[in-house]
Amino acid sequence: MVSPRKSRDPQTLRPATRLVHGASLRSQFEETSEALFLTQGYLYDTMEIAEARFKGSEPGFIYSRFSNPTVTMFEKRMALLEGAEAARATASGMAAVTAALMGQVRAGDHVVAAKACFGSCLYVVEDLLPRFGVSSTLVEGADLDDWRAAMRPNTKTAFLESPTNPTLEVIDIAGVAEIVHKAGATLVVDNVFASPMLQRPLQLGADCVVYSATKHIDGQGRTLGGVILASEAFISGHIHNFLRQTGPSLSPFNAWVMLKSLETLPVRVAAQSRSAERIAEYLSQHPRVSRVFYPGRPDHPQYEVARRQMLGGGTLVAFEVAGGKAAAFKFANALSIIGISNNLGDAKSLITHPETTTHQRLTPDRRAALGIGPGLLRLSVGLEDVEDLVEDLGRALG
């Protein structure tokens, strides 16, 4: 007899429950924790079965570069969380971004992207795609008229991240989606800063969502990974074969680590967001901080947009220290709990100086246009006691 728990449709469960029980694939041993299948290949009982699997007429695993039971569990659980029909995991977040864009385009196509993007994403749009005959246009992400003006008859897809890296600009995803779809193109959204707990781009009109699973999804500084989520038609038409032939595969071990991490994702993001809100309030009142960027604050430039499309302000705070680079370095070097690192979404609080790290390859003029000044710092708030973090910030600012 099948128990009610085993027969329950996962679509009827709430997100936190899906992240504990969703898409589990158990072996004959009925293990409670998901199994880790560290294998490259698979055996077939007969040559006829092997032929059928390679033709696609019979389901089953062929080679772990294509698919793997542990990786499949991670993909299906992420799809349940995101509300997507399908998902494909990748070796890193940048592998997900690159595949989501390159899987759609060919020579002669055009891509539109927001100017405020992670440096590696800008490299893909500005440097990599043009090598293969794909032109690109960068726009002011928060300006819908700029998106409209950039659309061309050969525009194939558009790309944005929201909130942006590192100034936490919030882009109207629904507004951009409407413009892009009217032009006959698709919209890819990098949702890593908000995480799937605070924002659902597919529900806002995006065609594809990408994550660096290295960030909140693992969230404990252990593994690299990425994931692409979209409709079954989008994945099968643009992504599946691209990944199969080019090979940016997620390792089964990393998929297993992330499956376990997903079980605690809601509680981690909720706690980190509460702490980030408290820290943003503290920094906004400090005399040595000239400006604070946090989507959950009414003084954020896109606060109303954030209220419409996000369930919270997020786990990151950006702020400017008066005194430029020297003051920012002196402050960061004086921190005793918060670590200096370019990572984010970690259980440990981390701080970075975008001008000299994540966005250092941009020209000074381009950094200035994006609001990345010499005194700007990006803080990823972890799971430490928030009062310890406030005291650490206060001592370093003093």
C-alpha cells in the first residue's frame, strides 16, 4: 500500500516542504537521504536496450555528461521550487548564463542586456557573442524606454539580473518581458541575488531563469554549480543539446551537496534577509557611510518595483564609505568577523570591493556610470548573530 505521504502530488505542497521531500529518487534500499550516484556510465541488459536509449525511444541514463540520477533529483527539485516545467544543471553559474544565451543564438542575431551586470556576464554579451557574429546592445536596465529603443527585428533574446551586481538596482521584470515579447524575443533573468525564495521571474513573464547555485542554493561555501529553468519547449529546443554536446556538466557530488542545502534554503534566506535589513538601517544612520543601497528600504530608487516583484529586500547590502578607496580598504581590513571575499549568499558574512574585484576590468567611466565608485562595498550577510555583525561594522567604521 502507498502511504499518503508517498502519493501526495508535490505541486500541492508549499515551497519549504517541496525542498525537503520533492523529486526524491530512492533506490531499492529506501534510504532517507538522497543517494549519491558517483558513476560516469550505465549498463544495459541488452544491446537492444542500449540502442533504444540512444535513439530516445526508451527512457534511462546513458552517460553522466548527459544526465545522472543525483543530478536529475537536483534539477527536478529546483523546477518544483521555481514553478518551472524543466531544469538543467551546470558546472557553475557562468556555465548556466553562457548556455542560456548561446543555446538560443547564431550568427546574425542580436542580444539586448542591461548594463548593470556581473563582469563575467558582460564579457559573454560584449566580447564572446560578437566573436560568433552575434551583436549586442547594452541598456539602462531600469529605463523601459531604453529597452524599447534597443529592440531590433533580429533581436533574439534579452538578459538582465535583478537586483543587480553590485548596486542592487531593481529592474521591472514584467515590464521588460512585455517589451521583449512584443519584439518576438525571449527574456533570460539571472535571479541569483534575490534567490528563488524572494523572487519568481517566470511568474513575472521571463522565459528562462538562471542561477549560480554556488550562492544561496549551496549557501555554505562548498561547491560550484548552476541551473537553468524554463519551459520544457525552451529547454529541449535551446538548452538540452547544447549542454549535451559541450559538456559543462554538474558533478553528482556537487548535486548531492546542493540537494541537502535546499532543505534549509528557506530558513537561511529568511534569517539572512532579516539581518540584512537590520544592518542596512544601522549603516544608513552612520556618519561615515555616505549612501546605502538595499531594495527593502523606502529610500531605494526602485523601492516600489521591489515591493511588487520581491518578497523581501534580500541578503545583500551595498554601501559607500566616505573617503574613497583608502577608507573602504581600511574599513574592510579592520573587520574581525566579516570576511573579505568576492563570493556571496554564504552562511558566513562576506564583503568585497567591486571596483577592484568583480568589476575591475571595466573602464573607470563605465564603473562610474554604473554607480561603482571607489568607496562602494558589497556586503553579503550571513547567519551570524546580527548584533555581532553590527558591532563588527561599528568598530571597523570607528
